[in-house]
Amino acid sequence: MAAESLEYSIDRAVKHYSSLFSLPSHRRITLITLLLSVLSGLVSSFVFPNATLHFLLLSSLLLFLLSTISDFVTRQVFTRSDPIYNVRRCAAVSMFCILLWLGFSSIGSILTFLFGSWSLWATFFLIGFSSTHILRLTVFLSTSSLNSWKSVGASLVQPIFVSFSLFYVSSLVSPTFDETAAFYLPLSIPITTAAAFLFIHLVDRVKTDSVEIPPTKALKAILANWIEDLNSPIETLFEKFGSDKNVDFSLLALKSRERLESIVVVSSFHPGPFKNVGSSQLPYLIKEALEKKLRCVAAVPHGLFGHETDLSSQRQNQRVLDAILESARFSNFTSKATPFMRSTKEAATASCQVFGRVAVFTLTLAPETTEDFPKEVGDFILEESSNQGLDHVVIINAHNSINAPFNVSMAVGALKEATLEALQKACSVEQSPFKGGAAKIVPKEFGLRDGMGLGGLSVLLIETAEHVCAYVTIDGNNMISGLRERILESLKDLGIEAGEILTTDTHAVNALVLNARGYRPIGEVIPAEKLIDYIKTAAKEALRNMKPASMAWRAGEVADVRVIGERQIKGMSLLADRALRRAKRIFVPLFSFVWLLLASLIIVL
């Protein structure tokens, strides 16, 4: 269950943070702010019954203009160096603050209308001022890169600007209100400032055994990536609390007489955790670099390992990429191969094809959910392959079906049985000369939000004496259940009798959409018919490119690569959960006390 818990831990952490800044456009924010300002003017008619409609609309316009101006002042004076708080996001914070203030003012206006007591409106108006200050300061302290003093300054701009308009309107009715406000504001601001700092301090005291960083520091780093694609802040954290691990990789090179036709890379790193962070984009980076260097079709299908081997930063990516490029020199090609052998045991399907003395395995549970497999499956295959006298083994997790929560422990036994039978079948038949061909397509109309990575798709065909098989690699994070079977069936129209559909498990597509998974597997929004057409087009080209071929392999290892680690990923999710629970637990008692204190202050004044 480790793979399941890690996958869910990542998704849970992303969903906590991703929902924070799903905001409308600046134009829509401005329109909503205008409507709230007009509504504020209408509500004030309860307090100013003798005011004309013209007067109320002018006061609403003044409120809107001052709030809008405050957003530009906040950006230019305080948040200019912050990557998150541009004018649009400053305006969004102000919009929510006006809504909050409107709520307090509305309660005060209605009570004043019912009981005729001006002090009720004044009390709720001033508490609304303090509440908006607390909200703004808490938001800036927890999500921006501003220092404490700049956060305080940014939090006060809009409340003070908006107060000017409301002070002006109220002074026309009750000049004594301005006197009360003049005494209240200098006393209340230190109280609300202290309350916001105390709230953040109490939340930041949350720790876990594996991740000892303040939750708001993690939040700021994730938001910088989520909102502005900045990966440096969060990768700095991952480098700090990660661990070192050796990353191994295998290269398979297909060569015709004329040139190198294709190269397949399978590695023990995991392409995660999300978006452009860590090794999420590494399958495409490897593919792009190899195709540029070797001028052939490259594919980087998923290996066995899960999120525990997510690389921590772009620096670690480069180390692995450099090692792979350096290893891409081949000799000792073999021109013989076995047919593509397949075995199914319960939900598990394993395929094996042997080239000389190297075996290539593909594993899947399709149409059941196929996610990351545990290391024990790989260890079993290595041992059994060694018993058959093979020199090397390449194990590919097809990662090609998702329809329900993944329970790998139920499938381990079946996977072992299926791989052993497929291996025995492949090793029991005589190898013969083979042909090979490859092609790739990068569909222009499908993007990361659709679930398609930048690497597009590639098709590698192997023709032995008995049949043609296909290795189709799609740059995506899994596929909808049933699509694999449809693709394989469609390839039979071209005379391709067997094969496997593979995905890279790229997490470049993760944390881009706000759905239950945080990403879209291949086929969820991409039309299946269109995808199959592209695959068949690439397969036809690969068939045209089919030539007598030979295969070589290389293996390599990069020592002490920094990975995020299983404990750290779980700790990150646990940190988010605990911090949110702490925030909910202390919010009501802390700010209820502050509001009572502020109300008492107004009464005294």
C-alpha cells in the first residue's frame, strides 16, 4: 500500500494548496468590487434614511475608486518584489475584504434601523475595519514573500483608504463618529496586528518528524510554484529535507544498417511530484536531449519506482540527464530476438521479449488500476532472469489504466506469476533475426491540461519471424481504463498482432487542473478516436521505416542523487493537514476574544 499512500499524500497536499488562488480575471474582480461598493451604498440607506439616491451612488463610487487605487498603491509600494501579489491578486484580496466589511456594516445598519441606535452601526463598522485588517495581514504573512513590516503596510492600505470614503459620508450625519474613530484606530491597529502575528505563530508551531519547517513557509513555496511557476523556492526545501539515493538506468538502442533508429530509457527515478518541480518533466527532458544528440526516436516509459524517488531539484535532474547522455554509446549489438511473449494471471499481465541476453518486461494490471509497483516485484524478476542466464533486465511499468484506488498488495503475487511464465516462454523459444522501425508524433492540439506531455507519443515496432509487436509510449500520467485495449485492437488492422501501451507517468501534467485527481489521465478529455488515429499514423510510418535491425543495451548509475523521499512526502501532506486543523481550532477562540476586546474599546471610547 506504500505506492497508494504516497500518491494520495501528494494529491492531498496539492489539493490543500491549489484551491487557495483559483481567482477570476482582473476585469471580473473589478466588476464584483464595483457591485459590492454599490450594494454597500444601498445598505447604508438604513443608516442615512434622508440621503438621496444620487448621494448614495456617489458614495459607492468613492468607495470603489479608493479601493481600486489602494490596490495599485499596495502593489507599487509594498508587493512590487513579491512574485504572487500583482495588482490582480491585490484586488482579489481587497474584494474579499470589502465583502467582509460589508457583512459587518450590514449587520450594524440593520440594527440601527431596528433600534435607532447610531452606536450600533459605528461599533460594527469599526470592528469591520479591524477584521479586514486582520484578514489582509494574515493573508500577506502566510502567502507572500514580504517581510513583517511590508506585510503590515500592505494590510493597512485598503482599510485606511476605504475608511476615508465612509468617514466622509458618516460625518455628514454624525460628526461625533469621526472623533470616536480617531481614538479607536490608533489603539485597535496594534491589537489586530498582534492578533494576526499570534495566529501565524501558533500555526507555524506545527511540526512533523520528517519535515521540520513552518507550514507557512511551505505554503509560500508551493504558491510561488502554483501561481507563477517558480520552482526554486520549493526545490530549496526539498533539497534541504530530502535524502540521497543511487539512481540507476537502462538504455536500449535499436540500430539498422544505416543509423540508430530508436532509443528507450528506463530509470529508477520517479517523474514527480507535480508540475515543473523536481523530476516531473524529466522524461521529456531526456527524450528531447537524446533525440537532439542521436537524431533518432526516443522513448522514456515508466520504471517500477514511485514517489519515494522523486528527484528534489533541477540540479539533480541535470546530473541524471548528463549521465544518460554520457552513457548513450553502444557496441555489441545483437541481431536476434524472441517473439513478444505474454502471460496473464488474474488481473496481472506481463510481457517479455529477449534480445540476445537482455530481457525487456512490461507489466500491467489493465483494465484494473495500474499505478507504481513495489521494489519486490523488480527483485523477483531480476532473480528469475539471472537464473535463466540473462545478463540484463529492463522492467517497464506500463502505467496504463486508472479507474479506482490502487491496491498493489493484492496484485504482487499475480504479477510474479505472470512475469515468471512470460520469462519462461521467451527463454524457451529460439531467437531469430528481427526487423525494427520507429516513429513519433507530437499532437499540437493536446496540451498539459489535457493530460498530454510535451513528448507526444512514439511507436517502436519489432518484427520477428512470427509477428510484429508494438511498444507505444505516450507522454502522460496514466490512461483511462479500457483505452489500452482499444488501442491494441486498432493496431491489429495494420497487422500488428501484439504489444503494449505505455505512459511515461510524467507529472508535468499534475497540479494544473482543479479536479479530484489534480490531473487528467490520457483519454479523459483527449478524444480516444483522435488519439488512436495519431497512434496508427505513427505506426504506419514505423512500418514504412522497418528494416533489418539489431539491439544493444547499456546500464548506468548516478550515485547520491537527492530525492524527496517517502517520509518527507508523507510529512509534507501531514504538515498541511495538521496546520489546517490547528488554524481551524484556534481561529474562533482567538478572534472572538479580539472582537470582544475591540467592542469593549469602542464602548469605553
